[in-house]
Amino acid sequence: MESTTPPPKRSKPRNLVVTNELLEFGNIEAWLNIIRSYKSLHPTHRVILYYKGEVVNNLINLFKLGRPVAAEGFQLEVAAPDEDFTHEPKLFRLLVEGAGPDYERFIIHELHTVLKLF
């Protein structure tokens, strides 16, 4: 049975540049925390990351990629049923910062805590 609802609108794909020489597990944890913070404000949105054109279904698997990762191999897209893309530029900026060497500011040490970034 086909769905009669239109697919959610998507933001334009944006290239995420990894500025850290090696993508460390800390960078992945920072990305997870940033995306969790975004989704706490926009629970119906879907944050889609691509690596070399392939959808990344599990961010932890990025850590298992061969080293070094392609610095410009990542892209970000947001699918938003409500078409509210107001926080997408900030999400992009924070993900770029989380991919850099100063990712520690996005690491939280308390369980079940969501960063208030948005």
C-alpha cells in the first residue's frame, strides 16, 4: 500500500569538512551529542549524514572506517516534515566544530543529559 502523505522536505546537502587529522571516537561522540540536542528541539526531523555518497546509518561505524577519512567526504541533509529549517545552519556549524580538534566541549559526562545547544 502506498503512502498518500508527501515525503518530508529536505534541506540542501551541505559538505561537512573534517578538520581533525584523524576522526577520533571523541569526534563521533561529539556528533552524537550535537544531533541529540538538535533532535530534542525537533523530534520529527531526521538528520542524515552521508559519507562518500552513502547514508551513514550508525555513527559508531564511522569510527571503524579505514584511516584517514576523506576530509570532504561527509555531507549533511535534514528531512523536516514541518519544513522548519531555522536551526539547520547552526546544526551544520556545530557538526563542523565537532569534527575538529576542539570536540571536547561537546562531550558530556553525565548520563541521560542532553546539551542545550539550540
